[in-house]
Amino acid sequence: MSDEEKPKQNSEAQKTAGKTDLKEESAVAEEGAEKPPVKDKPVPKPKVKKKIPSYEDVDDDPVFQKLNEKVAVSVLSVQKFLDQSICTVSLDGLYELMVDLRDNADLDFNYLVDVTALDYLGDEQRFCLVYQLYSYKLGRLIRIKTRAAEDEVVPSVSSIWKTADWLEREVYDLFGIEFSGHPDLRRILLPDDWHGYPLRKDYDIKLQDQAWISSHLKIRKTPV
Amino acid sequence: MGLIENRMEKNVITTTVDSVFNWARKSSLWPMTFGLACCAIEMMATGASRFDMDRFGAGIFRPSPRQSDLIIIAGTVTLKMAEVIQRLYDQMPDPKWVISMGACSSAGGPFDTYATLQGVDKVIPVDVYIPGCPPRPEALLYGLMRLQDKIDEMTIAKKAS
């Protein structure tokens, strides 16, 4: 019996305690209500300007300090943007730098996440190639950028990371950038005999390869 | 049907034959297992138990164009796929029908681009167009019923020229 009664007693004690608290609170509220209302205008809080994120040059990035000295020569700049590391490299030193990024035991960038490109039409070095690398060891993602002119051939990194095979084929397919040392450089998304490179800025977005259409599709004359 | 088709004026024989054949054809459509984009997800939902396309006799999706008489173009048709669609359509035995499901296959949808065919009717004849992005399963079922109405009007009699 005593076991059953004990919790009841406790709960009753809690209830009474709760009641007294409520009473005290209501008393406080009444006291507050008796005070005359403040009629002063609310003072506006000073607006804190949000810092606009921007590219900042960095000298002491831990990743790029560990690079081999021979390779580090080709690094043009290291930047930070919202905790993302961006490294711009000259095209000549790209391949050696990529090898070091993977094989350097302190870095170990063993995963090539993506290869893509940008078209700065009108610039002397028209294309910008972007490589996203991830290191499972450091848990870090870095971005390697390099510029290439329209007639320049970019060294393929497919011998460093296998996944570059298809990623570089995609860049070749849509931008027409050629990669030297690629095992199988042909179109991957568009038909093999397509003319033109659709992601170039001088390619009309609606332009369809009429020569390809006329040779592959039987376009019906829609009945009037 | 080739022997007696388009030979006689409309009479009691043609109408009787028509009603039998049309009833058989519209009640037992065999769609092809063919999906291209998000519309295909709605098409799968239509085939599954909740909406149950089998109620209309069109529930079994055949894995080969040679065993099907209906192709539902469910999704964006790229130029590269248009070539394949044309070949698949040619491989289907007559009589055959086409449902264009959704905005993309009917008119290109939002993809007015270098790679997208602006309407599948540029490469194959379409019987029923279903609007929507994607159309709900009810819309596909309604489109199927409209196709059945269309099949019901087929005739072996001489057509007015």
C-alpha cells in the first residue's frame, strides 16, 4: 500500500506547488499592469551591415603550403571565398600539380569530384577549367582553376583519376576543349556526328544541328 | 484486315465487323514499357494499384515494341532519343496508337533548347495529347479513355475521300 500511496502524495505535492507558483505569477502580472504604460518611441536598433562575401587572397592556406616546392611554382594565386579554397594554376604546371595533390602523403586528394569549364568569350585565354578535388584524409574540398586559350590543348588528368575520363569527355562534348593523353576522347552526351559545342557563348541556345536532324530524323509534315 | 479494309461502302457487315474488332482492340491495349522523364513516374503510378490502369484493359506494359500496340511518350524527347522513338514506332505492329503525355512530349515544354525535339508529333503521328506537367494519373486515364473512344470509331469501310 505504501508504495502505491507514495506517488499519489508526490503528485499532490506537485499540484499544490504548481498552484502557488501560478498565484505568484498572477500577482506579478497584476503589479505590472498597475504601472503606467511607457509612451516613449521605440529606439530603432542600429542596422548591422551584412558582410558581403568576397574573394580574398590567402598566403597561409594549410593545403597549398604542403605542396612540393617544384610544383608550387606554377601556383598563380590562392584565394578564399566563404571557406572555399580556390587555387589558380598555370596551364603548363597543371599536370604535375595534380599528381602532387594526389600523391603527396600530407594531402592525399584521392577523389576528383568534378571537371567543368567556363567560356569567357573575348578573353585572350578563352576557357577556364575548374577541377573540384576532395581529400578523404583531410576531409577537405578544394578547387583548382586554370585558363586555356581556344587553340591550346589541356593535359588530361585521366591517368591520375580514372573518373576524369568521362568528365573530360563531357567538357570536350559541350565546350570543344581538347585534352592531350586522354584514352578515348569523343562525345559523351550529344550524338557522335553533331556539329558545334552548345555550351560555348557563341552558340545559340536554340540552335539545333539541322544537318544532323535531316540525316537522322524523318521530320513529318504535320497535316493542316 | 488488309484484305477487306477500305473495299466496301458502309453496310451491315462492316459495322458488325467494326463493332467486334473495335471492342476487342480498345478493351485490350498493350502499352510499351517506355518512359523518358518525370511523366514516366506518373505513368508508373497509373499502372500501379491505386489508380490501376488495368481497369481499362491497358495495365500490362510489354517490354518489347513488337508485342505492344500503344506507346505512351512520357517525358522530354531529346533529338538523340527521337531517332530511337522513330525506330521503336516502326517496330510496333499495326494497328498502333500513340499517346503524347505531358507538355514536353507534346510541344517541348520548357526546354526550347538545342537538344530537345519540340513535340514528338514531328517524328511520329500522335493520337491523344495529354496536357500537364506532369499530368496526374487521372489525366492519363482520361486520355486513355479518349483513345478508346477514338478506336471505337475505326472502320473497315471505305472512307469518304
